[in-house]
Amino acid sequence: MTENLALLKPAWQSSTLWSDTADRAVDGLYTDLSEDGGQCAASSLGQTTAEWRGGLEHVHSIHHIAINYMTDSTTWGTLSFKISEFHL
């Protein structure tokens, strides 16, 4: 079983689209990944890059990271992102 180490931990993002704040990314909700579903964090419109940070509060051994992203109820396409820093 996989444990969500980020669940309800502090989160921050470089910009926010409306009320789609960083805490939505760590609230454990991901059954409605549409734009109006209220379960996704989102950056301001027109940005080509964005930064999101989450704090795990303790040192952990991490096997993998899963990222769910807003799909607007369409088929998942190719996701392009880069994890530029990973601090323990």
C-alpha cells in the first residue's frame, strides 16, 4: 500500500489561478480533475513555467512520486514537467 506523505502538509506555488491554491494538491482529493472540480491547484493563465513546493516535514525514504494533473475529463495526453530540485 502506498502512503501519501504529502497529505495535508504545507504547500506553496509561484502563482495561483483564482482559488486553485497549492493546498488543493495535498488535500487527498482527486476524483474530479476537471477545471471546475475544486480539487486541483492551478497556476495563473499564460504561464510557460510554474513552481510548486510541498513540505514533508520529516526525512523519508521515497520510492516514487505520483502526480495527478487536471484532465478536464479528457484522455490523458503527454505530460511534460521537470523536477528541478528535490531537497531532503
